[in-house]
Amino acid sequence: MSADRVRGAMEELREQKREKENQEKAGPVSPTSPGGKKSKKAGGGDPSKISKAGAYAAAYAAAAATEPERKQKNPVGFLFYYFGVAILAIAVARLLKGPLPFEKRLGQALRERAEGKSEARKAKEAVANEMRAKIPLVFAAGDGDIDEVRRLIAAGHDVMERSKVGETALHTSGISGNADVVTALLAAGADPNARTNGGQYLKMTPSHWMVFGKHEAGMAALVKAGANVNLQNTQGKTPVDMAQLMGQDGIPLLKLLYSAGGKPASETGQQPPEDDPPPPPPLLTLDPESEQSPGASPPQVAEEGAKDAGVEKKQEL
């Protein structure tokens, strides 16, 4: 765009130069007033002055066109610049004086958090190890360890030992789905229709567990042992109901369950089992220093009452 302006200005200068030359060749011709004097209004001024003014205007226009446009300040670049300066200043201060106070506090908080997680993990592992020692068959069945299951059965462990929530080894075998483990437990007398506790554990049977884990071989072993595949959990679902909710993944299990007489709960004509009563609320203990307690626990109140009664008897005597 600026180049076009320059070319236009140059053409204008050339045109004005040609007009000036033509006027000089033709001689000065200017209208005169009735008195013989030149009229300024009619003549329009000296052509040389006009050409000079045009030349100046053209040169100015060319210079303005060729002058580079001033760049506007970019606010994003401005922010990045000062952000970089701030980071550099912090780095220099850290190099001279060591970690900053907020870094020390942050590091301490992260260490404490990591230590807390480590302690929680260790506590969880300790509880698991304690439970594994008390009910090893339940854990071995959950791991699908057939050799350990057989060893524990041979050692005389109860195949109906339960976890705190009522899980038997046959239930936890639904975690791994190992059909050999299921068969070994059933051969040792495990109940294929045992239920877990209620509440959030839903009084599930081993068949529910096998369907939930999508273990066709383990389910087949239960069916072969005569498991009742139409028992409901506390939500009113049979193993068939659960398999229907799995879409394509549940089709092999549905075929197996239907062949064993399995039905959805709506066709069994039975009601779901009664759920366990909710646990009692924790007992409230009075704080001796609170306003509700005068400063003594109930046994202390009874003892002080007995002492007061003794004092009254002495006064009567």
C-alpha cells in the first residue's frame, strides 16, 4: 500500500513539472482587470508556488506512507516478561538464602501426609494379616490358591468359617472363580446356599457372587452341587436378575442358570429375605466437665448418694 502511495506521489510531481514547462513555453497568460491589472482571484496565484506546495505535500505523503507503523504493546507478552523476571528473582533469592519459608512448610505438609498414608497402609495390612491368620481358608479361596485350600482342609480348618460380615470360603471363591476351589470346598461340606450378613452385604449367596464376578465355570460347579439358583438377596434379585443386567456379558451365565431352573425374582413367587436389624447407635458418654454433668459419672453419683445417706443416719443416731 505504501509503495502505491509513493508511485502516485511521484506521478503527481512529474505531472506538475510538465504543466510548469508547458506554461513557461506558452508564456504568462493571466486575466486582467478592467484597469489593466492582474486579478488575483481569476489567476489563482503563482504556478511555481503551487507546484512547490504540491511537491511538499507529495513528499510528506510519501514519507508518511513509508514510515513504519508503531507496534502496540502486547499485554500477554508484558505479563510473561514480568512473570519471568519474578521467577528469576525468586531463583536468585533461593540460591542465596536456601529454600523459602513457604517451601519448607509445603515440604513438611507433604512429608506428614506421606507418613500418614504409610501408617494407614501399615495398619490396614496389620488388620488384614490378623484376619488372614483367623480365617485363612476364606482368604485362600479368595486368592484362588487351590493348593493352600486343600492343605487347610486337610489340616482340619472349618469350611464354614466366616468373616465378620458373614462371608464363607465359598463366597470369596467368587472373587477368583477357580472351579477347582469351589469343587474342593463343596466336597468338604461347604453350604452352597449360605448367606452373608444383611445391610450393605445384602445376604448374598455364593451363586450371587459367581454371577457378579462373571465366573461361568465356578457357577457350573455350584449348579452341579445342587445350589438353589432362585434365592433372592435383600434387594429382591436372584442370580438371573443380576445376569440380565449385564447385557451381552451375562448371556453365558443366563443359559447356564436357565438350564438349572433359574428364574427372575418376579417368577419365583417368593419374597426377599428379611434384612438384619440396623446396629444399635453408639452409647453416649457424659463428659464430666460439661454442663450436663455436675462433675461425676453415674457410678460416682450413686456412691456419693450412699455416703450422704450414711451421714444422715449418723446424725439421727
